[in-house]
Amino acid sequence: MFLQYEPSKHHITQAHDWIQGRIHRTPIFSSKSLNSILECKLYFKCENLQKVGAFKYRGATLAILSLPKTEFKKGAATHSSGNHGAAIALAAKMRNIPAYIVMPRSAPHIKKLAVESYGAKIIYCEPTLQAREEALEKIVAKTGATFVHPYDNFTIIAGQATCGKEILEELGALDYLIAPVGGGGLLSGTCLSAKYFSPETKVIGAEPLGADDAFRSLREGSIQPSVNPKTICDGLLTQLSEKTFTIIQKNVSEIITVEEETIIAAMRMIWERMKIVVEPSAAVSLAVVLENKKKFLGKRVGMILSGGNVDLEKLPW
Amino acid sequence: MFLQYEPSKHHITQAHDWIQGRIHRTPIFSSKSLNSILECKLYFKCENLQKVGAFKYRGATLAILSLPKTEFKKGAATHSSGNHGAAIALAAKMRNIPAYIVMPRSAPHIKKLAVESYGAKIIYCEPTLQAREEALEKIVAKTGATFVHPYDNFTIIAGQATCGKEILEELGALDYLIAPVGGGGLLSGTCLSAKYFSPETKVIGAEPLGADDAFRSLREGSIQPSVNPKTICDGLLTQLSEKTFTIIQKNVSEIITVEEETIIAAMRMIWERMKIVVEPSAAVSLAVVLENKKKFLGKRVGMILSGGNVDLEKLPW
């Protein structure tokens, strides 16, 4: 299933069948106290409890299973300073093939450790896009590994879409489904799942105001670059790609930006009230509800807690 | 069901029937990475995800439901600087009766807030046992509320026993079941559940070395006082009572003490690898496995993550 086109309903169903059993079907939590504070019904899909601690393992697993037979043994390569790298590393390990992860030397120690612990080969580079791409090209040329882009890849998008599919299968037609947006892999997949499995559910993208390139892209009608993003959400620094932008533009209800303070408050609320560890990027969806209480009053709102990989030495409070 | 004697199998089953639906049946998590590091099969019962964030809500709910009819409307009183106070407060609120919680003025702000938010009346006192007891006696005399002791109470013990019952129902005969020990309510209940529902399972009490009064009590054959306990585990500072000591002495396999460093390392492992928030007192069980790897090699080990109420401003790393 190496998808050349936008995933269809059939593709997403097939993707889900394929990766089920290899990924966790993560639980959906709710919190009476948050529901009563915010006067709506919130449902939290806990992808922080997914393998490697992030939804990225869905797309990565599908991508590794989808490698063309002739290329399979040569493995997969990607560049990532975050969860996608770890996800590709583990998904490759599960199939006993090599993984090559290009990472900036400046990446957090904890992320390097994770990728290493899954047995992938790390190639360090300077923290610029050019250095990343050069290092990647080199390793691909040398090893024959297949490059798996973190989001500008229809197979990855189909994999991430299985998360929204699980939510809608379990909860039926929600009023809203909120997902964070960085490169747009999760949001575009969520848009497709809502379109196919619950068209009455409105999908909202949640974005930090300090990295509002997706919001601006929708307004301008073309991909706007993410220049010097300033946010604690290290998973949401990248900009949309052609594939994710096209799907999001066509299907999303809106993108809502939120302040840094609200993101931190939302993150803390989740830790304190729900007793689970989420990373800042995962808290952006709840921040959207905190800043727009009226909009969600009395509604049934699903949100994707995208990941839980956070440096416990550097908490924002 | 105001129990005058040690709970029987029938009592615990009835207690469970009674409180089911009012408490969460908390999930049991496992972690591939922890299993592979420790070379055994660990099962974590997530009472940090219980209402009020601790197993204490089980016993409190049963105790409130068991108040004698004539006394019911007058409510419940207790002294507690921790989770038991919050549990009684919420359980009373759910039944629309008053709760009176005696707390030392020095209790953490976050615990005061929790008890207040459940609508209980807080009576502040000096942080000595004598001051606590005097304040409690006064409020009981004044209001006619029934005193619910945090652990020297067979109804409370039967309520806490439902946690071990759920574990053994789901997982069958474990080799070991580990629970932290402070006053002994959870450990004595766990001992009874193992005795009745899986007699081949050995129950181990986990205790900080800096508060090893339960360990010493078993060795001496009589309750030893907890004098100046020095541990980060604020839930494990109290000593055993007559009722809990008797049950534990008869039924526990052993009590194992652990170093503070190991407790902190265990707590951090749970946060980082399992993405859930647990308090130090809950991490003591995993610390026992960390310090005694050989003993648990290849075994199936259940452990109770007793609570998740922790001040996020004061993490131990």
C-alpha cells in the first residue's frame, strides 16, 4: 500500500486492518471535573499511551509494512528530531530491517536515546533544513534505504487517519474533533476520517499562535512558511506540505490559534486532573476549548492527545 | 455493612458489588520496555486514575454507603492530610451528606484545595496527633458525624480489598502482588483478596527504608511506632493499627524496604515510560522490583499504583 494518491475510505479501512495488532488501540479518557469546568463533554484519545509515546507510530508502522518488496531489506531513512524518528526506528526494528535517522546535533538528549534504544543508526547534522536534506540524500544513496517523509506522504497520512477512525467508531458522531497541526499529517488524516466515517463531525486544527503558519496558509490559500516559530510545542514547528495542505484546505472546518500561556495551563490541567503525561504539542487542543468556551458549550468534543514525550527536567511551570 | 470483624470472602464480594458503578474499574497497564529491562511480566493497576486520584476512594465509598441509617444525614468526619480526606469528602458529596475533615494547617495547599472543591468542611489544627484527635472529637461531638478512620476500620479494609480482587479476576494467579504499606489499609485488604481469590499469589508489602515501621513490626511481632519517618512518600508516614497489623501478620508473604533513590528512579520510570502521573508512594512497589531483580525474574508480578496526587511544582528530580 504505497499510496500515490489521496487515501480513499477503503485505503484507510485497509490501513487500519493492517496495523491493528501492531499498534495499541489507545484508550479514550474523560474527566468529570474538566467536563464540569468547561460545561461540555470532552473525550481525550490518549496517543501519549501509543507505542513510542506518540500517534506517529501509526503512520510509521504502515509505511514500513508498505515498503516495496524489492527495497524492503534495505530499510527506511528519515530526518526527524522528534517522534517520527523514534517511530520509524521502532517500526523498522519490529520487522528486522535497518533504519537511518538524520537528527540535528542539537536534538534533546532524551530523543536521541529513544532512537538509539530502538537500534536505529543516527546520522547527526547541523540544525538547518539544508544540512538535514543533504545528510539524508547521502545516506539514502549509500544504503538504498527508502525515504519516509514525516507527513508529505499519503501512506503516512492514511496511517495517522486510523486514530480519528478509532475515535469516531467508538463515540459516533461528535460535534467537533480537534487535532494539533504542525506539518499536518495528523490533521489531514483526521479530516479524511471524519469525511468518510462521520461527515457531520467538524474537524478543527489547533495551532500555537507563535507558530501559526497553518492558520495563515488557510487564510492566504497557499502554504505559508513557518519562520522563526516561537512556541513550547516542539512537535508543531514545521509547516504544511503540498499533500497535507491540499487535504486540510478542502476538509477542515477551521484552524484556531492559542496563546502559549493557555497551552501550558491546558497541559498542567491534563497532568493534574487526568494523571497522564502529555507533551505541550498535545495540550494545544484543550487550549482551544479553554480559549473558546462558548463555542463548545454543551457539545461533544473529541481531541487527540498526540504524544507524551517530554523532558521531565524542563517542565514549563 | 458496618463490619465489626475481619471481612470474609463474602463481605469483599458484596462490597465490590456495592461500590461498582460508583468507583472506576481502573485499567491495568503493562510496559514492554519495563518488562524487557526487568525480565519479568509487570502489571500495573492504575489507581492513580481512580476518582480523587487514589485507591482511597474505594474504602471511603463503601464506608459512606455503610453509615447506619439513623446517623446517615449527620455525615462523616475524619482526620487526614492526604487522599483519605479527599475521598471521604467526595464520597459524602455524592450522597449529599456533610463531611468534616480535620487537617493540619501545614498540609499541602493542593490537598486543601481538593477537599474544599468537594464541598467538605475543613477544620484546621496543629500538626500533632494530639491536636488532630482533639479537633476530631470536638467536631464529632458537635455534629454527630460518624468518624471514619483511614485504615483501622474493617469496612475501609473491605473497600480497599476490591482493588486486589479486580486484579486477580483479570489476571488470574499472579506469582506476586505488591502493594505499598503505610497504615496498612491497602496492604491488609490486598492480603485478604489474595487469600480468598488466589491463595497461590504471594503478597508483598513495599515500604520506604526511611519509614520501615511495618517491616520492624513484623519482625518484632508487635506494632512498632513510626518515629520521625524520613521519606518522600507522604502517603506512607503512618504506622500500622491493630486491625491492619493482625491481618498483615497472618497473611503477608513479606515486607521489603527500599531506598529513597530507588523510589525516585521508579517514579520517574513510570512517568517516562508509561506516561502516567503517579505519586512517590505509588512508586515504592516498582522500587521493590528494581532492587530485587533476581527474585522476580520470569515471574508475573502485579502491583498497585496507589495514587497520582503530586505537587507538580515540587518534583524530586
